[in-house]
Amino acid sequence: MAESKSAKLLVEGKEIELPILSPTAGPDVMDIRKLYGQADVFTYDPGFTSTASCDSTITFIDGDKGELWYRGYPIEQLADQSNYLEVCYLLLYGELPTAAQMKDFETRVTRHTMVHEQMHNFFRGFRRDAHPMATMVGVVGAMSAFYHDSTDISDPQQREIASIRLIAKLPTIAAMAYKYSIGQPFVYPRNDLSYAANFLHMCFSVPAEQYRVEPALAKAMDRIMTLHADHEQNASTSTVRLAGSSGANPFACIAAGIACLWGPAHGGANQACLEMLREIGSVDRIPEYIARAKDKDDPFRLMGFGHRVYKNFDPRAKVMKESADEVLELLGIHDNPTLQVAKELEKIALEDDYFVSKKLYPNVDFYSGIILEAMGFPTAMFTPIFALSRTVGWIAQWKEMISDPQNKIGRPRQLYVGSPRRDYQDMGER
Ligand code: SDX
């Protein structure tokens, strides 16, 4: 970044000059790294609404225009013309692969899709009705107890093998979490299937009969994975970066990202959104829920709506909405009540001044659940699918941070508003 401009700050009569750094795209940033040393003050920004935590070359979002780029390529073009594994290569290495590079990468990922047989035992310890996200946090974290040949994160080769293992094994672990929850046997990955087709195979095939993956559903699954692959410094990515900044085991860092993604304000919104659409149930009940979403005294929010960055349509939601129509048509599902409620809810909300004035639009989680439910996934599997798709983004961001020579442990400060210093009192004096 060229350091071309600066900002002047007056703090208790002292003038502080702070460099302004200009990005490739998006807002300039004020470099406050020397602020505390020069002015003895912290900045204060709970939720990081105005704070850049790092510089990155991976993903860019223009919230006002509703644009999302992976390494400069618009998400619409990647969703339409690329595929998830090629997008993984792009996010990890920064450029689209040649045919030879893609074949080598695909082979390396394919050859790591099986998990250590010993890991099957971890599932046995969970109740069958455990949420698959709980299982995934546990089993992915347990990977840190298996791969002692990839714990030295200062070694690029070990970072590489840990990355490949995570991208390759997350679908297997997610499918195992699903199979375990429905009491069916685990299904091993098949190296002759594409990444998305393999995931559908591991989820829906059973030993008792042949299972053929419908190519159009595999393509829809692949597109959903691409749309979820990365998204700048969102909460779960920031969690992975912060965990990784201490030098922690990469598998444990991804487990931390899965834990954060689970929240309904983040990746858990796809499950919460479908449950909300089901609860609304019919178009005539939409006004009741719109009123609740607008009521300051009601904690209810329209799940799948709003975004910290997008103040326009989430471009992923647009692609997802088109895909929902295609998948339901393919599956011969007409007049799906949930989709009808979703489309009418979107229409009404986007004409309502509350949502318009607050720039609340459907986000990536608004339509995804409708497609996944139509494919046969229970709502509890929606966020695990988000997690396995986002693993490449977490890894790419983690690698970028670890290989940055300026990388240091993340350690925010605070505004202390607690008790002034006071002396201990014996029990009798209290
Ligand atoms: C993801 O960061 C990412 O990039 C995340 C993600 C990714 O790919 O990693 O895009 C994935 O997490 C998408 C978001 C999924 N979450 C939901 O759909 C849950 C519902 N949405 C919200 O809870 C909310 O919109 C957030 C959490 C997404 C964003 O919240 P912000 O940026 O902190 O905004 P806010 O809560 O301060 O809301 C601003 C105003 C508030 O009203 P006021 O206090 O200004 O009067 O908008 C209102 C909010 O009450 N508002 C909503 C609303 N979302 C915000 N009101 C009703 N329904 C909603 N959904």
C-alpha cells in the first residue's frame, strides 16, 4: 500500500499525525499503530465496526455496491464458471490454476479425504442427538492430536499439509456427524467422485443399496460451497486469525472458527432462518413477524436479513435465490410453502421503510436453507455445510497471517469502567 496521506489528531493540545494508507479498493485506513505511544490514548470500537484488523489480499467486499471478490474475481463469475476446488486453489495460492496445477491439487486433496480410523471412536462418545456442530468442533479439534507431522507452523511444508488435510477431511467429518445423528453407518469417501458429489455420497448413500449422485444436485452443492468459501474478516475468520496469532495448532484454530460460526448471528443463521420461515408458515402471517422484527422491545430479528458490511443485496443471496428455483424445479418441488414465504417476506421487507432505512437486505443465509432442505438435509446440517465450505477461507486467511513477517499475537486493550483500586476487607468488616 502506498502511504500517501495523513490525518492530524489533537489530543489534549498535542497534535498527532497519523498516516493514511490507501488500499487497492475500499476505504482508506488511518494507521493508529503508534497512537498509544504518541498520545497515551486507545481507540474504542466494540464489534470492530470501524476497525481494520489486518491487511489482506484474499477477499474484498463492497457493502454499498453489494460486490464480493475472491482474489479480485467477482463471486458471480466464479459461481457461474468455476468450481469449489478451483476456488480453493485460488483462495490458497492467489491465482487461478493451470490444468496441470488443478490436477495436482485435486489429487492431493482427494488422497486426504479419509480420516484416521481411530477418529471413528470420537463419535461414539457423543449422544446421537448432539448437534452436528458440537460434534464437528470436537472432532476437528481432535485432529490436533493426530497429525504431529504438521504442528510446526513456521514450516511452510507443514502449513501446506495441514491445509490440504483440513480441506479434504472436513466434508468427511461433517458427513460422519450427520450419519451418526441418524444412526446410519459412516460412508467412506470415494476418490472417483468430485468434491461436492463425494460429500452428497457420504451423506446420503447407504451400504444396503446403490446410490447415484444426481449431477445437477452436485453442481448446486458445489455452488453453495463456492458462495460460502470466504468473506473477509467476519467473526469466525477473525476467531481463526486471533487463535492462530498465538501460534496455536492449526486444527485447533479451525475448531475455534467452527465454534464461532455456530452462533445464530453468524453461520447459525441459515438454520435459524429456515426455522423462522417454517414458524411463519404462510404468507398471511408475514406482517405479524415484520412487526416483531421492527419492535425495539422484541428481541426477534428476521434471520437471514441484515449484515454488518452489506448495505445492499448480498451478491451471494442473489445467486442462491436463482439456485433455489433451479433445484426445486429439478426435484419437482412446486409451490414450496417455505420458498413462497421467503420470496413474499423478502418483497414485503424490501418495501418497508424500517428495512429500507436500515439498509437490511437478505444475506447468504436467507435462501441457502431452502435449497439444503430440498436436497434432503435436516436444518441441523445447514451450519456444518457452511463450516466445511468456509474451511478453505479460514485456512487461506490463517496462512496469510502466519506467513506475514509483521505478524504478532492479537491482544486488544479495553476501556476499564470497573471499581477503582480498593483494599481487601476481612469477612467481619464487610
Ligand atoms: C453471516 O460478517 C460476515 O461476513 C458474516 C457472513 C459470512 O459470510 O461470514 O456474511 C455470514 O453471518 C451473515 C449474517 C447472518 N446473520 C443473520 O441473518 C442474523 C440476523 N441479522 C442480524 O442479527 C444482524 O443483521 C447482523 C448480526 C447480521 C449484523 O448486525 P450489526 O451489523 O451488528 O447491525 P446491528 O445489529 O447494529 O443492526 C443495525 C440495526 C439495528 O437497529 P437500531 O439499533 O439501529 O435501531 O438494524 C437492526 C438492528 O436492530 N437489524 C435488524 C436486523 N438486523 C439488524 N432488525 C430486524 N431484523 C434483522 N435481521
